[in-house]
Amino acid sequence: MKNSVGFQFLVIVFVCIQNLYAQNNFININNHLDKIMLHAQVLKDAVLTEMNKQGIQPGPGAPPPGNVAYASFVDEVAERLRLLEDSISGLSGIMNRCPNQPSAPSPPTNVIAESATADNVSSIVVRWDAPKPVPDNLQYKVYFAAVDESGYQPQGEVVFRICDATQTSASITDLSPRSHYQVRVGTVAGVVTESSSVPQVIETPDIIPSAPQNLRIEGTTPNTVTLRWDIPEISGVVSSYVLYYREDNGGPQMTETVDPPTLFYTVNDLSEGSRYQFDVAARSNNGEGPRSIPVEVKTIDFNPPHPLDLNCTSLNKTSVLLTWQKPLVLPGDGIIRGFNINYTDERYRDFFLFKTPTAEFTEAVISSLEPATVYYFQASSRTRKTFGGGGAVVMCQTKADAPSKPRNVQIELSRLDPPQLTIKWIPPYHTYGPLTNYTLHWGVKNGALRKEKIEPYRLRWDSDYLDDATVHEFKLFAVNAEGFGEPAIVQFTTPKRETIVPPNVTVDRVKGPNNTTMLRVKWDPPNQPVEGYRILYRKFEWVYTGRWKLKELNDPNALSTEIVVDEPNYSHIVVVRGTAKRQNPNFPMMGQMNQQMMGGGRMSQGNQQMSGSVMMNPQGGNGMMSPMMGGGMNPMANNMNQMGNMPSGMNPMNGGMSNPMNGGMSNPMNGGMGNPMNNQHGMGGGMNPMRGDMGGGMGGSISSQGGPMGGGMQMGGSNPFGGQMNMQMQGNQQPPQGNQLQQPMKMNSMSQPLSQGQIPDPPGFNQGGFQPVRP
């Protein structure tokens, strides 16, 4: 009988082997073996190579390493091990079983186990998904066993068989609360091998406690309540207690967690003199049980004392500093939550309240006050529900302030040719005492500004004649004893005018009737018809503070005129322009701007543009120097190049003269004049520190005929008239006044750079510079 059984076993093995190695299986096996040996050899060579790199000697008889290149030894070993595992796995799949042997079904997927406890009994529900594909005769087995917290299983598993392949859940009941169980699900088809899911350990929850018993009040203060209670009748393992409370006035419900779960608790930070309702519930790891019977209690009243030693110090025109001391409060008396500051001004117009965020503050800055105003302050303490009585009242006055800015500033073009503006305004809303004056800073935008004072009762100002096609900026300040207030700022762009430049303009200084001094201005007819001429003139100043004067000739055939000058000891600047024939006049042209207007509107009349010609003629000759024209009219705007050499010894800028400059100087009205070692000088308008005080430069050219400077000079730019200008230099120039430099600048210091806004004196007339030319 035994031989018969053995024979049958050998037959079965033979058949399996015959099937196994049929159909070229030997070739597949040999290929897998070759791959395994190749990967193993490469891995071995990599190890030997790495040992050689690190100076580790291999054992005796070890072969030399092969030529293996790798970037990282660790990465190379990991890759070769992976390839070995893949090859071995493939070989194992071919040789481990007969090809026709049925395989075990796949295990179930998405196995989920959930536990619950009710009425002191626990259960576990297991759910899963069927394997895919579902084999014939599929059955499930549900295994469970009790384990301890470490996972140790003291007894064997309990198995439930489910023969219905469509049933994918099972319920395990009659388990103990707060216990650990291991659960898994297996699949089997017929009598072949079984597959199983990964075991899961799950804890059943504890029972839900019943309500705590005998909740009661142990004590109260203005801000605390102490409570006590007994354990629930059904408790299991209580993890914590939860106290619920709220005010009787319908306030929000608040909670306190008692963990670890003691049987008493003190609730802090309550409101004094308030009624509260409390109840408590117990919690386990299964959830929270019902609440106890509620109790009510009222906290003790508390009237907080006021702060001590209130003091006030004026910080500035709108703020004061208040300081105080905290009042004395004993433990258990109550909690002060903060301090209140009530205040009003001396006229009791409005009443204000300032609150500190907490009671830790002992000082406060009260801001947004009116300057030069008396205020009264009183401090009190507050709780969450009320505040106590106030302490002593203190008085404090804010510091005075400069006035606010002028209001309703309006600007209008009151004259078109040459341009002239009128500005009107009304007084500031706050003057803080009488005004001493209005001060206007004005000039070409981004240039130097002129400053003019206006009487405090005057509410309008008429400008000087301005450059055309130029943005002018005006800053109007109200001034009181404290100083300048915030300015009202307006801008205006003057219109561009047509330029008619009479050629060959000359200016001579002559004696007039009654020993007067006159400027005789001559010119040639322009190359286009005119209605007349306008002559603009003023005395020369290094820092211009005066205004242009205008003489109008309505004779289109006029070729000269005479101007009586009031200050004969000054040189004068003269500008001549032809008056174009107007077409379709439309004047006056007016515009209004508010005090914050930043974009000036350009205003023009027909095709008329603002332009003209300028002549500057010194007394007794045609010498010339660099003038500075205030109010937006700067003759030194663009470039000024010496057209001829100045005689040595007469020219203050001549390299051959003996003066403290030793052959060179920098033009005080320009960033620099050529090479200081020769007598040729160039003036760049863009570097002129005086440029901004004037606005646009003088258009056309400047010519001089002899005189103390000698040679000829030209410079370009724009001016209120445009065109040519000549300047007659007169000796005995007066030094700058007011905010001008008080000391004449030495010739040997003229080459030093000027600080921003600094305006130099004229070159020294008695140091080899400009010589006086007297009538």
C-alpha cells in the first residue's frame, strides 16, 4: 500500500516537472540566472572598487576589481540590489509551482473596523470590499481575538465564516468596553490556499458616564465662584468634567474643563454683582454624559476706587500727557479692568471719554486736541459692569500753534502779454491769535523761490511779469507769533506767446533834464509788422527782490525810447519786444484753482505766444556781466560762451590779469566757466545756482560793446519778452541786503563750489573785477 502511494506521488511530481520545463521554460530560467549572476558580479566589483578607494585591502586571493564607474556608491548598491531582487522574484515565479495549479484569491481591500459601546456592552463592525476579479465559490472568514495594549494575544482567534460572497460586512457583539481586539478578514475559494487582510487592532470605547450628582456652591467673591459635586452613578473611567455657566441676563455660554477630573473647581474672572447659573457633565473616551441639575449664585458687588495723583503735562499743540497711580485694592476685593479719562474744554462744548485697554496703564496721551486751549480732566476706575467715582479734576492747556493754511485760494491770469497773475484767498479757519502777515514763496517749479510778505489785512496779491510757457508754483503761508502754518499750494502754467525780436538792440546811459539819469534804448525794425513795442526794465541785483517795470509804445514805427531810472547808481536790465497784431482777442482769461491744485492749466490767446527781446546796457559803455532776474526771469538760463577775448588786466575772468584767482575763476551764477587757465569761458545754464530763482532764462542773445569786461558774450533762454537783452553795468554796486550774503565774496574764493541755495555777492569791484563806470 505504501509503495502504491509513493508511486502515485512520483507520477504527480514527474507530471508537474514535465509541465514546468516544457515550452522553453529552461531558456527563461537560464536567462534569469544570467541576469542574477551579472548583477551580483557588478555589485561585487563596485564593493571592491569602493574598498580600494578607501584603502581597505580585500582578503587574500580576491580578484582585482572590474572597471566600474559610479557617481554614488550608496546609489549604485541600492540599484544593483533592486535588479537582483527583480531577477530572483521572476525566477521564483517560474520554478515555485506548477503552472496549472489554481492560485489563492486576492485578499479583501479597504477593510475598516469600527467599535461602539451602548448600555455597558461593546461591539465591532467590520466592512470591506470584495477582491477583483471575484472567483467562483468565494467565501470570507472574519477572525478576531482579544489582545492587550501591547498587542499580545493570550488566546486563539475566533473565526466566523461567511458563505455569501455578496456580504461584505460583519458585526462582532458582546464585547467588553474599553478593551483591545485584533481583527482581520480572509478570502478562500474552494479548498485552495487562503488570503487574508492585514490585522487591525481596535479599542472598544468606554461607557458614557451618567450625570454628576449633588452639584453645590462652596464660596463666592466679586469675581470667583467655587463649586463641588459627586461622581456619577454610572461612571466607567471618567476622563474629565466640563462646567457650563452663563449670566442670567442672557450672556453667552462659557465652559471650563476640569482635567484631571477632580470633584471641585473655582471659576475665575467673573463679573462682580452678577447672577450666574452653573451645571456640570462627565466625559469618558466614548463621549460626554448628561449634565447635572443646575445651581444659581450671585457674585459680590464691588465699587472700584479712583486713581490717585492725576497729573497733566502739555506735550505739544494737540496732545497732553496724563499720569496717575493705581488705587489700592486688596485680594478678593474685586478686579479693576481699566481706567476712564473724562475731559472737556474750557467752554464745555463737548465731552469726551478715553479708556485704557487694561488696568496695567498708569499714563495716557490724549491727542487730537485744539491748540492753545484749556482742557479739564478727571480719572476713574472701571470694572466689567460699572465704574467708580472720579477723582480730583486737573486743568491743562495745549501749546500754541501756527495758523492753518489760507482757504479758497484762487488764481487768475490778469494780464496776457507779458503774463501776470492775481491770487486771492480768505483767512485760515484757525489763526490761533492775530496774524502777523501772509508770506508767499513763489517761482518757477523746482527752481529757487522768491519770498514776499503781504499785510495780514490784504487778501490778494498781484505777481510780477512772468516767463511764458512755464509752470510757476505759489506757496501761501499764514504767519502768527508761533511761525508759519501749513501752506496753500497752487500752480499755474503761463501760455506760450509769439516772439517778435527787434534786431540790434542797444542801451546807453545818458543825462536827462534836472540832472536825471536815463537809459536810451534803440533798435532796428523787426522783420514782421507790429502794433507797437513793450520795454521791460529793472535795476540789476545779484539776488533779485524788486519787480519789472513796463513801458508800452503804441507807435509801430518807433525805433527808440528813453527811460528815466530812479536809482542811477545801479546797473539796469532792459528787454524789448515787438507787440504782435492781435487776432480774435479773448481777454481777460481767468482760471480758478483750489489750494491743493498741483497741475497748472496752460492759458493762451489765439496763436499769440509770450516772447520778446532783452537788452542790458551799462552806464558809459557796453560792458556786460551776468545778471540774475527774479520772479521767473533768468537771463542765465542756457549757455553763455565768450565770443571774444577780454583785455588782460580789465577782465576779472581773464587768465592774464594779476588777481587773487591767479588765472581762473568759477562763475558764481553758473556751475563753472570753462578752463580756469585761459581767458575763454563757457556758462552752462543747467548748472546755474541762480537759475531757479528766476524761472526760465532770457531768450535770444546778450551782446556787449566794450566796457569793463571787454569782448562779446552770448547766452540763450526765455524771458518775459524773449529776444535779445543788453545790460548796462554801473559802478558803485550796492551789496546784497536782507537774506543775501553780507560779506563780499573774495575773488580767490570764487572757484569754490556753492552750497544749495547760496547766492554769491558780485565779484569784487575793487579787486581787479568790474570797474565803476560813472555817468
